[in-house]
Amino acid sequence: MTLSRRGLFAGGAGVGGAVLLGVPGVASAAPELWAQPGSLGAPPVSGLHLQFGADASKQAVVSWHTTTAVARPRVLLGSPDGGFGQVVQAGTTTYRDAKSGTEVRVHHARLDNLRPGTDYVYAAVHDGAAPELGTLRTAPRGRAAFRFTSFGDQGTPTLGKLSNGTYVNDNLGSPFGGDVTAAVEGAAPLFHLVNGDLCYANLSTDRIRTWSDWFSTNSRSARHRPWMPAAGNHENELGNGPIGYGAYQTYFSVPDSGSDAETRGLWYSFTAGSVRVISLNNDDVALQDGGNSYVHGYSGGAQQRWLEAELKSARSNPDIDWIVVCMHQVVISTVDKFNGADLGIRESWVPLFDRYGVDLVVCGHEHHYERSHPIRGQQPNDTRTPIPADTKTDVIDTTRGTVHMVIGGGGTSVPSNALFFSPAKCRVITAVGPTDPNTGKKAPVYVLEDAPWSAFRDRDHAYGFAAFDVDPGHPGGDTTIDVTYYAVTGPYGATTAVDRFRLTRPRRS
Ligand SMILES: [Fe+2]
Ligand SMILES: [Fe+2]
């Protein structure tokens, strides 16, 4: 089943046939549907989605997009029992896609002073459009139980490019990019972390269409719970904004980190319960040339300075137990012939993760699932090999080291779960050379290392997501996060649990 669906899809065959009729998301792929005007001539409310503010117990943003100007974009906010009582005006941000010349307008309504741990209903609307409905649950304030989820590297399950008389996907997508969304929504997390490489618009013929497809695919979940992103190398689009993230920075309204307009939204943090989530953009420090343009070092150290201050602040905050980092490129990976780990991240981030005791890192970039033992410190070798602090795989004390999870099976057509080294080894990019005329990229220099930090690898499944169940515990005791990696094994969010473990640490108070 898995191979036949992927095979049919990747080849672009079978369009309109029985197989694709059963594939979630494909029905919405017809190009005329997403731009269909509203009943009064205004464009519809498209791509409805949520973000949390810095304080997830009281702040959220409702967002949607159009490609023409609209009047009075706004959100009607209320409670499930009381209806829509409050009107919040939305602001509009724009970018003009350098490839198509199309201007995209994204409307963001900022909700503040919400009540913690509370269910809301809302409707997003602008003049002439039919209201689109969503729901929002705010985070609890203080220590309370909740669930969050994570994956990266999704693509879209849609067919966006006409080639030889048939529609094909040209942004590394597969039907599983829709199935994982159904699975996440079935898990009903408080929020979902997207670990970069969202829709691969920088590969597609029509970038605007690809972003629209991604939001259309995921709105069925992201309009009910914030999908909080980290930018990956495939969010780097030639000509869009000064660094290439103009589309990403416009579609999302993430918490303000005090950065300048050029880097706005590329790194940020938010707090949910006793968890501080920190989202990073690794293209700043990774050595690999993976985007439309090589932007290594673009922040001039600003992101690193912010990260250190943020980590220091979080670790000294008695209300924060857990520090979770969401980012894209990886510190650990045990597959061959894929991207590999990146020395730039090991040198820039890992010493800070060690110094301030980051508990968990979720990332993507490699298109499979694996995790590390808790790591602390690095060998003094050419690859700065992480040192495992412990080798227990079921219950992990994160005060001893940081657990890294590669969760890159979000739905692409190029999974890497069949490429594991056996026994585990790691290819580390330690430098880049001149631009290779065949690829247009700076050629990576790889060094192979042993991987004593490798704890679990899923060879058997290409796609999936991880669920994290936070238990605050009791004063004077431990707090825990129960982690389950679910492989997504079929349509409509069918899952199989393939890895379970517990993270534990003492409560701060
Ligand atoms: Fe990817
Ligand atoms: Fe990537």
C-alpha cells in the first residue's frame, strides 16, 4: 500500500483514477478552487491558521491570506457557550513573490488578554467573504498537564504543476503529507511544532500556489491549534526578502524576539505551562548550502547572542522546568547519502545547549525518525562528536544531557529511513568547498564518525510524528514528559506507536 501510493503519486500517473480519489487533499488541488471568489466578489478567507504569542496562556494570532486587497479583515471572537462577542481588527502584511510577481497579503489578528486554559471560538472574515470558523484553546498558566506534537519536512499532498498533459507534484510532496495532518489533529495537541521544510515552495514552479496548498492542507488542524514553525533550508526562496525568508516571515506572525525587520520571526520563544519552547533558524550557523542562496552567518551573531540570553533567562526562571528547542538541520543523524549532521550547529549551538541544560531538541532535515541518548560535551575531534551521558533508553534524566530527536517524516516523497548505516555512523559536514557546477551548491566536505550517542532508529516507517505528554508532577518531586513516536501508516491518520520513552527532571518549584 505504501509503495503503490507513493509510486503512483511521484510519477504523476493515475490522476483522476480510483487511487487518487481516496487521497486526502487531492480534491482541493484543482487550481481554480483555492482562488474562487466569495459570494460578493471578495476573495475567500484562505489558509486559516493560528500562532501562540510569547505567553501562550493569554496571547494568540489568527492568520489568513489573500492575493488581492480586502476591506476590514477581522476576527469575531467568543466562547463556545456565548457566541461571537468581540471584534478584533487584523493587520495586513505583504510580500511580493520575486518569481511570479504576485503580491500576497496576510491578515493577522492579534488576540491578547485571553484567559488561560480556556476554549474559544472565532470567525475570520473580511468584507464580502464568508466567515471561516475556528477554535482555540489557550495554554494553562503555571504547571499543568498538556500535550504537544512535532514533525518536519512535510511538502504538500497536492498536484501543482502541469507536465506533459498531467498534473505532478513538484515540491517533494506525497499523499502522506495529508495523512500526517489528520494524525496530528487526531492527537489533539495544545500546539504542534513544525521543524522546518514546510512546503518546499523554493523547489516548485508556482511558489504561491505551493504555500496556499500547504495552508489548505493543514488548516483543518492549524485553525484549531497553533502550528509553531521553525524555518528550514527550503523556506529560503531566491529574491523573497533580503535573506530569502520573506514568504515565511509574512505568512507567520510568531512572538517578537526583538530582532530587526530583516530577521523578524526567524527566531523566537514562547511559554506554555512550565515549558519554554525556543525556535531557531539554523541556516544562520549551518555549513551546508541547502537553500536557494547561501546565507550562512546572515545574522552576524545576533541569533546566537539572543539564544544565549534566552537560555540563561529560561534556566533561571523558577516557573520554567523544560527547555525545548525546535530547529531544522541536525546535530545527529545516522543515515548515509542524505544531508548528514552539521559541524556548524555542533560548534554554535551545542555548547550553549550544554551550558544551560536544554532538555530536548526536535529537528528535521533528515527524512526519517531517530533519537539520541542524552548528550553532554563533545569529543575534541574534527567532528566534535557528542558524548552520551547515559545509555538508558526508556527513562532519561535530562539534567544529564540533551535528547535530540530527528522527526523528518512529515510527508515528503524522498524518505531516508532506508539509508541507515549499520552499525550506526554519522556523516558530518565539516566544511564546504567551491560551488559545484552540476548542483549549483557549495560542495560539502564530509567526515565519517562513530555514533555512540545513537539510541533509537526507525528503519521500518517513512512517515510519522511525535507526541509529548507533559506531566507537571508534584512540588518537591519530578516532572516528566512521556514521548511517543507514531508512524503514520495509512490514510486518514492511521498510526502505529513505534517508540516510547520518558524524559524526567526535578521540578524547579
Ligand atoms: Fe527536508
Ligand atoms: Fe531541510
